[in-house]
Amino acid sequence: MKKVCIVGASGKLGKYMVQHCLSKGYEVVGVCREKSVHKLEAYKDKMTIIPGQTNDPEIIKKAVKNCDGVLTVLAPWGMQNYSSGTAGAVMEFAKKDARLIFSCGWHVTRDGKDVYSWQLKAVVKIIGGLVRLLRVVDLNDQVRACDNIFKSDTKWTVVRGSDLEEGESQGVPVWSQHVGDPILESNITRRTDFALFMVEALTNDELIHKAPAIVSCACESAKTHK
């Protein structure tokens, strides 16, 4: 792995991925909306920044050129199929053998075998419905994006994150195939470690065509059920 593109580099998760990639010595290309370029000021001399909408095929085509891996934050902004447009562009223009790592929440399921708590289902239904009504966020489009990824023959991994918190790294999170598995019960991960798992997945072939649900390696359920 030599050159990595980070789609959504200016967000909280994206900036952590930038840090982790740079620490590994990767050449980094970051894509973010033009109004957010200033958030990457600290890294402007260490990476290539391409401003633009992440669902713009021409922007993605330029950004992923010759990249060995692409880390994509599937941001469900607005009502214009932002997540699915971003995922589609990444899969279309990335190198054939590139590792493609996507981030989303636990609410996405690959095989329908995930078991969700009533709290999580309530949050997705109530909050998700409210923000969609306000035309701010469309979680359904994030689901559509992942469904398209699951059908793809690219070297994809979809990393499904638990609730997130800030703080010092606790190490690479543990994972399981299905939400509801005992090891995931604590439902908490440091945001920097979510990013770390994404970056580590670039070189972990065991995660190809997997949708790991992750949780902090230091949380109670991970210690109990590891």
C-alpha cells in the first residue's frame, strides 16, 4: 500500500484517517467539500487536497487515480443520493485491484441477521425520519449505497461503527459479523480507533467482502467475550 485516497477527509473521522495514513508513510490524497478545505490546514503540506462534492464522478475520478486503496466516509447528506453517488463513483473509477473501505453505522445490514436493540431501532426510526423530513440527512440512501457495494465484485469492506466517543486511542477495535453478538454489547468505540480500523483494513485481506461491526477492544463486552 503506497498511495491512499480519503473521501470525506475533512470530517472528524476523515481527519483521523489522514493522521493514521500519514503515520504509516502513505501518500495521501484527500477529497472534501470546498467549504471544508480549511479544516485540513494542518496537513496541506503533507497531502494532496482535492476540493469538490464527493459524489461528483469527475472529482472522484481525479482523486482515486493510481491509488492502491480508497477510504470512503459514506456521508448521507441531503436528498440527492449523496452516499450512493459517492460509493458508485469510487467503485467505478478506482483501480481494479484497489482495496475499497467504506464506513457506515450499525443500522446497515448485509444479510438481515443483525439483531438490534429497541433503543437503536427507535433512534433510526425517529431521528432518521425527522432529519429526512427536514431534508438534511437520508439514512436510507446510506443503506442503498451499501447494498450496491455488497453486490460489487470490487475488493470492498464495509466497516460498521458503534456509538463513538473522543479520546486517546485504545487500539484496533474488535469486530463481529452481526450486531447483537455479545462481544459488541458495550456499543462504544473511540473515533480515532474507528479510523484506525479503516486504515488497518486496507492491508487485511481477511476483511475483503466482509461487513465487520466494530467495538472498542477496551470496552467491557470485548474483555468479557473476546
